[in-house]
Amino acid sequence: MEFLFIMVIYPVIVVIMSIGGYLLTKKSYVTPSIIFVLFSFLLLIFYNESFFIWVIAYSALSIIISVIMSFFMKKTHKQKPTQ
């Protein structure tokens, strides 16, 4: 069951939180920071120290999603003609 959480459920949660967090804050560093803290707490409560590599991986995934969202949001705002 842990394998399912680590490989499927947590990454889906990270992607959804990254998209939603970027749309709410419009800053690419807020959501990855929150995800790092959240998964660090999960590490301390439910998992052992070997889960820290997943904390780093989920934070990196969140950074990647936030940068992609930032790129697309800037690109869509440039394409809209102003009247």
C-alpha cells in the first residue's frame, strides 16, 4: 500500500497542489516550499529517513510544474490583444 501512495497518489496530489497553488499565488516558489514542509512532516510522522529522497523528488516535481505554469501563463497573457 505504501508503494501505491509513493508512486501514484502523492505525485498526483503534488501536481494538483502545484497547479492550484500557482493559480492562487502567481508565485513559483510558494507551493514547492509548502510541499517540502508538508512531505517533511509526513516523513517524520509516517515514514523513515529513506523517504527524504521522495521529499526532494516531490519538491522538484512541484518546482517543474510551477515553472511550466509560469511559462504558459506569461505566454497566454502576451498573446491576448489589448484594446
